[in-house]
Amino acid sequence: MTDHALLLVNLGSPASTSVADVRSYLNQFLMDPYVIDLPWPVRRLLVSLILIKRPEQSAHAYASIWWEEGSPLVVLSRRLQQQMTAQWTQGPVELAMRYGEPSIESVLTRLAAQGIQKVTLAPLYPQFADSTVTTVIEEAQRVVREKKLKVQLSILQPFYDQPEYLDALVASARPHLQQDFDHLLFSFHGLPERHLTKLNPGHAFDGASDCCANASPEVRATCYRGQCFSVAQAFAERMGLPDGKWSVAFQSRLGRAKWIEPYTEARLEALAKQGVKKLLVMCPAFVADCIETLEEIGDRGLEQFREAGGEELVLVPCLNDNEQWAAALNTLCERAPLQL
């Protein structure tokens, strides 16, 4: 049986580190209404203002972590695709990016032209957020609908609480945690708080603990912040980490809106001031290392931690193309429900 394709989808990357390519990428990314959820005229004005200076700053950041083969995110996603080709026996394994190339539209159109009738869509995000999972699903469904493709989609749901994913995460990180360290910080990508409150009006997201610990399954299903704490707690339990040895924070803020807390920058400074000398940082919102892990944490985070009195910050690599992760992802994708 070779008519059932697997389509892995990650965020994407600029085509190069040139300012023009970075500007084009940022424009596509930030104009997504699931990323900046404001009315189009307001969003267009805001993004145009951001694009005055941000592309040059971001181009410099990308250049500092760019590999010979290209963008780390794309290169690592391609390596995962190769690993999955050996795992997924039902048909071809393809890779697309939500922003940039290869686009979801180009890959789905090509698969349909090859006679593929079933596609399992795998957004590579463990936790749910409209700005990651929903936008991927909506784009794939738009392509199938507007191009009138004779393709049935099965969709991998957020897998933050699935044992296969958690076991792979622990296995990939274990070698780094077997060395002496003072503290483990889980740094997840942040979100504007309104992205969460509009899904669960009246729910509070403040504090340094899991806001969804006692919430209903319905609230937990769309609470990105709660799902992040869930991953950290499950990881700590599997590794036998005592309370106080680990904590959670959120990085990558943009603009003046209120974002979910605690903030990674504040946490790095506080931990250093508390006497933490060797800090491990994991970024489990990402399954592949990228600018947010390599540059924001590995470079700028290290510099900030040292300036505050810390000595060593070790960035624990993401799952990337880890073999156990590929096997886990295959199992999760095989269970993905058909969308009618």
C-alpha cells in the first residue's frame, strides 16, 4: 500500500540570510491572522512598522546560526523526514513549511497529481496553539478545498501528553542531565495572553505554576500554557527531578501586548542571582533546533545569564532527527484520526 502519504509540517525559515529574504519571510509569517490576531488594516499597519527595522536585526541573528547546508530548522526537518521514510511504510514522506518553501500548497498539489488519495498531516508542534497547529490545518484544508484535490486528510493532534513523545524527549535529553548541573529551565515559546483568553474566557494565566492543573479536559485541550507545564512536570517525574531543581518560562516576546508568564529573560536573571552557576535549558515547544533555540537561548540567553552572575548555560538539543523520536512520531501519526 503506497497511496497514503505522510506530510510533516514545520514553521519555516527565510530562504537565505539576506535582508530581502528575511523581510519576505517575516511579512508572510506576521500577516497570518492566527499569528497577529488583529483586523487586517491594523495588522497590515503594525507589520509594516515592524518590517522597517526587524528584517535587518533578524538577518543578523539568522546569519549567526546559519549552517553551510542552510537554515538549521529546515536541515534538521529534512533529516527527520529521512528518518521517517524508513518508519512510514504506507507511502511517501514529504516535508512542507507553513511559511517559506516548500509550501503546503505546492506539496499537497504535487501529491494529488501523483495519485495520492490519503495524506496524514503532521504539524510538528507538541502543544496546541492557533498560531501553530490551527494555521497549518486551515492552510491544508484551504488547499484541498480550493484546488479541488481528491485527497482525504488525517491530522495528527497535539501530542504533548502522549507517552511515546514524552519517553523520546526524556531519552534524547538524558545524557545531558546525567552530568552535574544546578537547575533545569524549560523555556517554551511565548504567546500573547489574549490568544489563550479568547479560547477560554475568564481563565487566569498568571503565576509560576500550571494554570490548568485542575481545569476541565475541555480547557486543557486548548490551553497552551497548561500543556507546557504538563510536559515539564511529566519530564521531571520521568527523570526523578525534585521540585526546585527545575522551572518553566516563556521566551520570544514581540510587541507590547501582555504575554504569558513567567518570562525567560527574567528567569535567567533570577536564577543567576539565586546562585545557579550551571544551568541546563530545554525548549520543548520545538522539535527541531532553530533561531529561537540556537540564537535566542544558546547565544543571547548565555550572555544574559553570565552577565547576571551565572557561569555555564548548556542548551539541550531538541529532538531533531533522534531515532526514538522518529519511531514515536510514526506511532502517533498512524493513530491520527481521519477528518471528515
